[in-house]
Amino acid sequence: MYTATVTIGEKQWNVNVASTFPEISQGLSGQESLPINTGMLFDLGSEYNNITINMQEMLFPLDIIFINNDLSIVAVVQNVLPGEDVAFVADDSGARYFFEINAEEADGIVFGDTLVIAGYTPQQTFNWLLLIPIFIELFIVIDAVILMSKITRNVLPSTEGEATFPVEAKRDLTFCRHMSDLEKTAERTLSKEEIAEKWEKWKVLRYRPKTEEERAIIHSIKYGDEELPDRERGL
């Protein structure tokens, strides 16, 4: 654990710096007391707008000072008793550090005061949580590309490297999935002529059929040679 000197205005403390997960988790828990003008500075690595400090295992009261990346004080909580958890919530400027000292030692320290740290150089770290929304969007895009690739590869035949199926048909996912189902049922790859013929009928009759003839055509596209049911039981 690092040691340093913290100065705020005319006040100064000799401190231990907690910067690793085990050090931050342990903090001052279980410690019976804190010598006057000493404390513990917690470095979280980057700014957070929500910080909760567990005081369940503390044995003496504290003043807690929250500090941002620029070493400006953004909040001061005084006389926190053992067992009283502290929640820091900020809409604008978050806190990277919090500084625990004996109760009443933060008297006179206010929002906006500047803190000076001597003997400790903060590590430049990156908050990887900021990348979560970007990764989610990237996975969605990749999944969509893979799906389209599979549909095009499995359904649409090609000759000499060029697609033999109309470009607009590739964009109709419902039609592509339907053609894939037809191929599975037929257990063969449909010919270019078969696909083109079905597409010509499909693009004209995408919506609910208005006549018995249209209904029969759509039924044949979807169900092949199955008997056309009564309207109440089918299309």
C-alpha cells in the first residue's frame, strides 16, 4: 500500500493510499482508532457518479471527503457513525477518490476546495464500463450480418460468383426464410427458375389476398400441394 501526504488549505494528513480491490474492500474496517492527522485515501481509478461505502465493520466515527479527477472536492460528509453506510450520488461531477479521516477533522472544508497529494502519482486508468453500450451495439450488428450471410448462402444460388436472385428479394427476410423452409422440405436446392417464379408471385401478393385466386397462389407458395382449406381455417 502506498503512503502519501494530503494537504487541503492549511490542514495536512499522513495517509495510506488504497488503490487495489483488496485494499479498497478492507479500508479501515476493524481498525480500533486512527491517529490524529492521519487517514486513508481511496483511489478508485476513474470517476463514478454512484459510490456506496460500507461502514458496518467500522469502530469509530469518520469524516469522508469525495474528490474528483481534478482533485477538487465535490462532497463532504461529516461524523459518519459505525454502521451508517454512506451513499455518494452525483448528477454532474463524479468522484474518483474518497478520503477518510477522524470525525471533525474536515471542519471548514467545503465543496470546491482543492486537494494536494504528495508522494503518490495517480495511475491513469480507463473505465471499461463506458464501452458496454458500444459492445452491445456491435454484437447486434455482427449477429444481423451473420444471419443475412447464412440466409443468402443457403437459399440463393449463384452462377459464376454472381447472385442469380433479385437484389430486393435478399432484403425480404420473410421470403428468404420461407424459401429456406421450402428447400428443407424438398431436401434439395431450388433452381433459379423456381425461385424467380415464386418471387414474382410473392412481391405482388405480400399482403392479405383479396380474391380466391390470390389466396390460392399464396397458399401454394407457403404450403405447396396441400389442399386449400376453407377461408375460416386458412388464409
